[in-house]
Amino acid sequence: MTEACELSAVAARRLIGQRKLSPVELLDSCLRRIDRVNPAVNAVVAMAADRARDEARKAEQAVMAGQKLGVLHGLPLGVKDLEDTEGLRTTYGSLIFKDNVPAKDERGTAVLRAAGAIVVGKTNTPEFGAGANTTNKVYGPSRNPFDPTRTCAGSSGGSAVALATGMFPICTGSDTGGSLRNPAAFCGVVGFRTSPGLVPNERRPLGWTNLSVRGPMGRTVADACLLLSAQAGFDARDPHSRPVDPSIFREPAPVDLSSLRVGYTADFGGHVRIDQRIRQTFEDRIRRIAPVFKSCAETKPDFAGGDEVFEVIRAQNFLAGHLEKYRTKKDLLGPNVTANVEQGLTMTGEDVSRAHVRQTQIFRAFQALFQDIDVLVCPPVAVPPFPVEQLYVGEINGETLRTYFHWLAPAYMITLTGNPAIAIPCGLEPTGTPMSLQIVGPHCGDKFVTSVAHALEQHLAGDPATARPVPDLTKLKGK
């Protein structure tokens, strides 16, 4: 470690509590890193530096006065630009809201401030989170820190890039079809898709669907857990929310990997297309880690019809959230939002009913898997990072995909089940960008999933081929 901004969130928070690191010192280090690297990758898109400096000074005073400190006290925070932040420009990546400055924080931001986090800036996202390439007409594209000619994925792409490059120790994210897991995979950090309702969201227009969730991102599993311990809670405005003790997530629990029964799949029983480079790298990683488990065997979960189910339920969400914009301000909308709304307008009540029935069947069959395994390991992404100018992947291994988001299938198949899933880095794949494993646990097994991921992360760190990769910032300087 050469700069304070490169400390893990856990280490930084511990040092702050011990009066060995000033929140002001940490913030200044993060701001210097942003100034140095952000021009090359465009991860941070709106800043509140003056307010952050004032809050850092107050955080330092609280430490020196011996006051009770929150779990995130003094930690600089990046907030995804889909989340409302008081007094700080929040565009949702849309020209419609390019000048929007919210009068108050939404719950997700407010609880993090209350836990002591210092909101420094917003992180880039595609328009309304649509499309897994983080680019929009307001701020332009965010770039992969390992290769700026490639995408960082999305929709929490700005957060993933900011973490990978040391701009922030913690960042927020959200996930519908992989928006926490895909950018984490492309950028070599951790993204955790939580069980619906664990991190309440009062703003979802279709509150009863399980597709969209909020969750933490960090450079390590422990960092993501620390953030989750402030995010999790009960909020009666979210129909999926339930009473929970957030403190249980503050640290991962010990897990003996040799006691685990692991199932793995590269292609979800043949229902998902996987680029051969990802498949081969995934199979190599399975060979490397299999000996540490009690058992590790291939499984073939039944996701037949999953593509159609996700298309229908996703389209419902877009109709609920954006139909009026489509009707009145279509000229300001990007192609992804427009495509989703128009797809939804073609669907019938029969389509919707059939999709929900099949999702329920997929859910029940998936839960049955966990009678024989403790966790499922699979790729979170189907392809390596592609050119940043390319909005989406149209084919895999020469086969044309059915929709512009079909390449997200390894993530959105898990979304349909509602099971918690986390992406952790495990070295590089053949393009020289990060490879990641997706660890999926039983229904509502969030604590267990993060604990298994933490234990596996420690094991992976012992092998240079599987340890978390770090981007070479000297290649980004001056771009």
C-alpha cells in the first residue's frame, strides 16, 4: 500500500477508529486519485468535494472527541447515479434529468450517511440502468481500468471502476439482470446481489417483483460486507423487506471449505451461451479449486424458458417506470430504454401470466438443488469485456443472440430465482481483463454466501493465477 486510498474499507475504518488515520487524510487521498485517474476512465460523474471536506473534518473531530462512531465512519463513498443524493446532481444517466438536483437523500443514501460514510461523488450508469455498457448521453462512457478501449459492463459500471482504481473504498450498486455482478466481474472487484428486500428500496414502481435489488460493492468480500451492514434493514415501504439485524453482516463468518458440497455449471444445463474463452477459463478455475471442497460436481439446473421469462418481467418493469417518458419525451430517450418499452407494449396478459408461472417453477426447482449442494458456482458473465463503443453483444461463438441483453443470461437466470449471488475475482481471462466466479447460495442465505465467498477469496489469493488482479494505473495516467 502506497496511498491511503488503496486501503481496504475494513482496514481504513479500523485505523480511523484507532486514531491512526484521519478521515481528512483518507478523503484527500481519494480526491487525488480521482483527479489523476478519472479523466481516463470516467467513473465519477458528479462531485461534492467541498461538502465532503467539511464532513471529513467533522468526522475527524468526532474521533478525537471520543464520540460513538458509525460502522462507516469517515469512509469516502461513491453513490450510483440512479440513487437520489441531497444537493448533488442525480441524472439517472438521462438527458431528461440532466439538471436534476434532489432535495433529499433516498433511503439507501440516508442510511449510509447516518452510518458515517461521506458521499464524495456519483458513479456513472447507463440511462435508467438499461444496458450493461455504462454509457449515456449526459456523461459518456466509463472505461475498463484494465483496458480503456473495452467496456466496464454495467449498470453499476462507474462504481466498479472507481473501486478497482482506488477512487473510493466502498460504492453502492443495484442489480436487475446482473448490474452488480457484471461490472464487478469485468473490473476485478466484488459485487453482491442480495436477496430481495434485504436492502430496502422504496422507489421501485413494481414493488412486488423480485428482479431489482440494491447491494454493496467493494474491492474485497469483507469490504462489501461492511457496507452491507449499513445498507440492510427493515423498511415497510418495500414489500419484500423483513426484520433483520444488519450487524450480522459486518464480518464474514468462518467457513471450512473442506466441508462444502459444491455444484458447478458453465452453461446452466445448456440454457446459456458462453464464449469459449470464458468457458475454458471457468473450467480451469474449477479444476484449481475443486480439491479444497468436500465434493465438487457438475450440475445441470433447469432454466428452460428463462430467457422469455426475464424478457417479459423486465419489460413490465420498464413499462411501469418509463412508459410516460416514452410517450412524451421519446426524443430524449436512448435506444435501450426505448427497446424495452416497445417490447413490453407487444406483450399480452397471457405472456405475463405464463412468465410468472414459469418463474415460479424455475424458483422451486432451483431450491431443490440445495438439498444436495451447499453452493452453486458458475460464471457471472458470458463474454469478455467488449469494445466500449459497442453497446451490447450481438452474438456468441458465431450464434446470433435473441435480444440486446441476452448476453447477460448467466446473471439474469440467477436473478429469476431471487437467491443471493456474489461475484468475486479470480485472476485474468485470455483478453487480459478480470475473470470472476459467481457464488450462489440457498434462498435467503445471504450471510452464508458472503462467508463462503470470503473463505474462497482467501484461498484464491494464495495463487497468483487466481488472486484479485489490480489494474496498472500508470497506463491510465494522462489519458
